[in-house]
Amino acid sequence: MPPSVEAKQRRGRRAGGRRAQLGSRDDQAPPPLPTKRPVAPLEVLSQDEIELIHDYALRVLESIGLEFMLPEAWDILEANGVSVDRGSGMARFPREIVEHWVAQAPSVITLRSKDGKRDVTFGGDQIAYGSVASAPNVLDLERGRRSGDQSSFRDLVKISHALHSCSFMSGYPVEPTDLPVNTRHLDCYLDLLTLTDKPFRIYAIGETRVKDALAIVELAHGIDRAQLARAPRLMTNLNVNSPLKVDGPLLQGAMEMVRNGQIVVVTPVAFAGAMSPITLSGSLIQFNAECLATIAFLQMVNPGAPLLYGSVFSNIDMKSGAPTFGTPEHVTGLVATGQLARRYDIPMRGFLSASSKAVDAQAAYETLNCLWANVLAGVHCVFHAHGFLDAALIASYEKAVLDSEIIGMMQAIPPRIDFSDADEALEAIKGVGPGGHYLGAPHTMSRYQSAFYRPFLADWQPYEFWADKGGVETAERARQRWHELLEGYRPPDIGPGLKEALCDFVERRKREIGTEEIA
């Protein structure tokens, strides 16, 4: 008989039984994750439609413009031929100026790690998946949903460090709301530099957070400012406040980043029906206009600066007004923005998310739809790829593990079929003959250990075996897995004395900032 709900709930509370329930799964290390997309990008737009979007986006910038909420930006724009209404901050761009400056952005960018072993390349046919980031709340099966704190922040950094599918930290895995807002970034930088050696994204809200990040990364990596400027080791994201507005503090932070050669991801947020027109066509036109104008401006600040064409493109639920993810419109819209990024030859950033509030079937299919959208769009950099729920309001421990499983299976899809064994396969077919089986055939025995991808989370046993071992469902197996990752966590070796130096830097900056707000 299948296990009762009550029995499964009792087992879920017995944390001590975690390893026994996983059976032989403990000694199965996930295979290395390929860094290339398994399939070629899809095209949903004709070349004429791409050029139509480009033309209409330039019409928006010529006739309507984009509001820049920073007087310093107005000086730069005007010096480069852009007309600025200083009363409103609206900047109207001649099309030839937009096209000139967008063409300066590089087509391949490498985000450097301390020793080069964790470098991440954005461009070509590469794809890299980041951690969960920026959620205000955290969730796990044992403690439920709660506000983010430093303890959960550290747990999720450690889990992301251990997950083979996670190449970089997309930002703060969850917002540590128990830390003071004005110095929170310092504690987060310290954790991101000591708990993992994967490169990370900072929040460039104003100049102070950026300057502190530049200084502490120079210290951690043993480099000077000139070396940092030549090879970026930090990235940030500039969300356009759609429709047609760029906030001043984000502009300040992004300008400080590009002046120092660091990566800025320019990301309009196009939720069709709320922040952009309700049709995909209208949303694409506005989205592209916002992205092009902001990229052009940042190139004016530092020609050749490393920028990504970021895309948060989906729709809202017209019943509630809530943002949705993994919808059919999201998939087609994201794929279309991928074609636009390729038109400008700029690396692209996408994202994973789900609107579901729990690690359930809805979370899985929404995430899988998102994942296919990113792969088919030709995305190079995937933010929030391990643990988002509730339309980006929850970072989930179990979802981080589930997402790693889904990403691993996606990246293991064979891009081609190898026919080098055709003669051997023919001999196997002859040897087995009608009505036989291939389980013991030499062709099978020489390959069975590596022939197929083996998941670390899925249960492929027959029902009776699964039931006899307790009928453990996917979310519970994911709970067991993150416990194992935390129990087996080993911090990176950062060298003698460095942690003390980093702590001293953080404490000194905290004293200097005090209780004041920071710019």
C-alpha cells in the first residue's frame, strides 16, 4: 500500500532519517555541466520584423525619449548630441547617435574570478546559470516562509557554492533584512568573498556601494584598480523603471561601474499590460527603445564598456495584476528579445522564475518553460536560476536544488548524435536477435556506466521500491539534499590572513559610515 499522508508528514519531521531515505543516491556526484547551450536559438521574428522593431524603437527615442533622473547624465547626453529637457529630464536621441554608441559595446565578455578557475564567459554559444537573488523572503519545508536574514543568506550562498550548475552569484540570495540597510552591503560582500569563490553581482544603488565593492574586491583578489578595470570581476544590473524612466541612484551606480570597467546589465522590465503595452509587438518596441538608449548612454560614459542586453519580459495576470512567469507569452517574448540582442551583437541576460508559492508541479513546469525560453533565446547569462518562487518574492532552499536538477538535465541534452559506433551497434542487433534484450550485450556492458545522464534528485525506481523506501516525494528529497550540501560544505581556501584583512576593511568602513544614509 502507498504510504499515508500522515506517515509521510512524520518522516518529514525526522531529520535524522535523511540519508537512509536517499538510498544509494549519496555516492552519485552530478556530472560536469556543459557550458554551451544544447540547441541553437529559435527565431520567432523575421528579419523584416526585427528591423521594424528597431525602427519603431528609434522613433520612440526620437519623438518621446527616455527620462534620465540625474543631472550629471544630462551633461553627458547633451555633450554627445542628445536633446535634454532639463525641466523633465526627458532625453530625445537622434537615431544615428543611438546606433553609433550601441555599436561600441563588446560582443563577448568574461567575468573574472580570483584565480581564473571560476571565470564565466558571456557570448557566443555559452550559457551560465546564476544563483537565486534579491528575494525579500525565504522558504524551506522545515521553517516555512519568513523574512530574509543573514543566516539564510549564508545558507543559500553555501548551497549555491556547492551546486554544480551554479556558475556565479546573481546577487544577494535573499535580502538579509536583519542587517542595517546603510552597511548591509559590506556584510554581504564579506560573505560572498569568503563563503564562495564564484564571481558575484553587486547592487549598484548610488556610488558608495560600488566604491566599497571595488575596493574590497581589489583587496580580496590582490590586484590594483588598473588591473580591475582591464578585466571585470564584478557585475551589476540596471533595471529601467519601465515605462521610459531610469532612476538617478541606479544611473550613479552604473556610471561608477562602467568608469571602472565593470559589467552592467541593462534590463528593462516589460510586464505586458502593466509596465509595457499589452501586445507583444508594443512591448518589444518599448523594451528595445529603453534598452538601446541606456546602453548608448553608458557607452558615452566609457566607450567599449562591458554591457549585457538584459531581458525581463513577461506578462501580468489580468485578473489580479500579478506578474507571471513561464507563460506562453513569456516564452515567445523572451525568444524575440534574444533575436534583438543578436541583431546588436551584445551578450544577453535572461532569468528563471516561477509564480508558484511552493515547490510543486506548477513551480516545476513554470521553471522549465522559463528555462526553455532562455535556451531558445540564446541567453548567455541566466540570473535567479536556483530557487525563485512567488514571482521573485521567495528564495527557496528546496527550489534551488530542484532547479539544479532541471538545469543539469537541460544542459545534458545531446546537441548531436554520434554514429561512430554504427558497426558495433549492427553487431549487437545481430547478436541479440528477435525477442532478446540488450542488458547483457557487450555493446551495452561497455557503455552502461556513462551512456545516460543520471539525475541526483529524481527517483526512477518502480513504484513498489519507491513505496517500500517511504514514498519520499520530490520536495522532500530536495530538502534532504540541501541538508547534505550544507553538512558537506567546505569553504574555499582564500589564503592566510586574507579573511582578517577583509574583516578589518568591513569594520573600518562601518565606522566611517556610522548611522548615516549612503549615496
